[in-house]
Amino acid sequence: MSTTPDLGDLKERLATVIGIPVVPYTAGGEIDHDRAVALARRLVGNGITALTPNGNTGEFYALSPDERRAVLTSVVSARGPGTTIVAGVGLDVATAISDARFARDAGADAVMIHQPVLPYLSARGWVEYNAAVAAAVPDLGVLPYLSTTAVTGADIARLAERAPNVVGLKYSVPDPVVFATTRARAGDGLLWVAGLAESYAPAYWQAGARAFTSGLVNVAPAVSLEMLAALRDGDYDAAARVWRRIRHFEELRARDRAADNVSVVKEAMHQLGLCRREVRPPSHPVPAALAEEVAESIRSWRAAVPELEPEGRP
């Protein structure tokens, strides 16, 4: 029987670096589940306590329904005693609900609901969409993913009132002032997650975010945790030093409207012997010139990159 989750405890567990694992492929283009498990264990073993399988860095929209579920199962199998799993779900309402229920049964603690990709998104429709998914899994925490200013703080407050298991929001509008205004108008009680990763984490933290997502953790989890520690301590000078170290890498991911966001992460991982560089369309592996920039961007912090356990090596 479903039980009401301890939302306060869940929010505390999610107030951290939320890692978005990549999906590794074989030479034939299939998902390499053994490598997916090894990479997830590497994250857990290096201090990442919250993971979102089937996030954007996990190429959510390039996977089939069966593949998404298999990826979730692989990552769940790698969890440690203190790992919080936030499964990415989305697409049409029926698919999102079905995947959310699968995530619940697979052992996830929460779901992150991707923003609907329909170009005609309305604020009221966004509320209805997320409320329907949340109602289908009342025993899971829910974090909608929002990257549009069409949805205001008042809309978010209406959703939180409708769906008590909405514990927070992954907010990815690239404007700290808009974020601060939206958060203020939404009211208290939600965990706000800086969804644009380490690049925006310091600015969003000062406006009330208490977590941030990260694709960088796939490469160097210690660097992301160093940023988190600085922010928790209120040491914005230290956070700025981390920011400067990763700036080039994150700028490469954001270039050309984030066209190579995942490809840059996988290229760095390939250069470090962690997984193959391949991504699926509509993403594309980076060209040689960009691969050289990736190598330069990670040069100063390669020492912070942990290896895979021996059984997980290429």
C-alpha cells in the first residue's frame, strides 16, 4: 500500500549536488548497461548522493520507452545506502504517469518531470500536466523541471497547493533575477534546484536555491562537491574559484544553444577512458577541434578525476 513520503527528509536529501548520469553505448550503438552500472557506482563511491537517471545529460529524448526503464533499473542497482534516486519522466501525460509508476516500483524516491516539449505550452496546462503525474504517484516526491518564463511563481504556488508531494522545482531559466522573483512569488516550502548546473549555482544559491544539478559530476565529482561545500559555507570567493576552474568546460557545453551539451561531457569521459564518446541523434560527437578544446578545459582538474573500479574499465 502506498504511504505518504517524509517530504521534509526527502527535501533535505535532495539539497545537494544532483548528478545526471550519462548513458554509455557499445560500439554497436546499444546501451552498455554494465558500463552504466559501473559509472553510477563511481559517482556513488565518490560522494554523489542524489542521481537522476533519464535526465537531459542521460539523453532522455533519444531513448526508447524500454531503454529508459532499463537505464533506471541499472542506476538503481548501483545505489548505496544513502543514495536518493530521482527518475526522469515526461512526454505525454499517459507515458509520464506510466514511467513514474514504474520508477516507484523500481525503487526510486522521486521523479523529475521534464518540461513538456509541445510548443504550445500554457501555464495552466503546465500545472494540469504536473498535477496529473503527481497524483498518480502520491507516495513519491515530485520535482517539475521548468525552463520557461511562461510559468510564474503564482502558477508554481497553485501546483504546490494541488499536489502536496511536489517537494521542489528544477529551475533552468538562465536569469538569476527572474529566478529570485519567481521563487519569491511561489512562496515558501519548496526546494529550489539550480537546473543550469555549476555555471549558475552561485548566483541561484544567493537567491535561495539549495541544490544544483550537474553533468560535470560524470567527469569530476570532487569538483562539483567542492562547489557545494563552498556554497553551503557561504564562501562565495571559494565558489568563484571553482567556477573559474570549470568555466571553459561549461561554456563549451553551452555554446550554440547547448548543441554539444552531452557530447562535450562524453568527449571528456572518453579522453579519460571512462566510456565511449558516441551520442545519439539529434546530438552528435564533437569535431576534432572541439575535442582539443575539451582536453584543454579539463587539463587543470584532471587530478580530481577518479578512475573506474577495475571491473568497470573499458
